[in-house]
Amino acid sequence: MMWSAKEEFEAAIKTLGLSTNTVRKLDDELNSKLYFELLNHFVEGGDRRWWWEDFKTWFRFDRFDYPTEHLPDLIPDLSRKVWLMIEDDYKPYYPIYDIEPLWISKLIDECFGFEYYIIDKDLNWLICETHHKELIGVGNKLKEHNKERVWR
């Protein structure tokens, strides 16, 4: 049986025994509304499968063999929850989770590959890992925090 990315991610949440205080899927109504707000904020040409193909502004991080290992260093503030959006085609929008940033790497590493977006709740920055294992960033705050890790 093939699982969706959402089912696989939720199985990883159970495997790691995480509570809804640590990671919580947004309800469908809020998820749908937020998805399209985020799309309009970050993406130039409307809805598409791979948002990174048309970010309004973006930069590449240095290449990492294991991008998820570096997420705790790349995220500007680990004390504030973020949104994690995972690519999944089961609905017209991707599932979004409210999550403590330190758990993102551990959860993703429990899963098979999928693209994901880590998004600051103030919409100041976004990190995306593509299916090419590249990390792409959006936002001056993120770029400034990572000036030594931005691909030149």
C-alpha cells in the first residue's frame, strides 16, 4: 500500500511520540485558507506543484549532503513555532502543521522523501527543500542569519 506524504508524516509523529503541543495539523478550513494566503505571498505565478519554481525572491543555500541536518542552524529563531507545509497531492492544498522547529529534522528523517516548506508565521522567511535535495530560502531575515551558508 502506498501512503500519502501526510499519512507518512503523521505516522512519524506517532513513532516519535510527539504531542499536539509539539506538532499539530491545522484543521482543513484554516489549512486551505492559509495555503492560498502563503501562495499569494511567496509565489509569483499562482498555484503550482513546486512553489520554488516561481518564488518572488529567493536564494540558494550551499549544497549539503543531508539538508535536514542543517535546519536547526538555518532557522533564525528556534524558540518560536513555525508552519511546516509538506507536498502532498491528496487535496487541492498541501497540509500545514504548527510545529516546534527543533522537531522538523527528526520528523522528516523518519519519512521517505517529499518536498517541504518551513514558514515563519510572520511571513518574513521560508525554507524549502526541493526534490533535488537543494535548500532554497526566501526573506532578508533568513539570508542575513545565514550569510555564511548562502550559495555564491
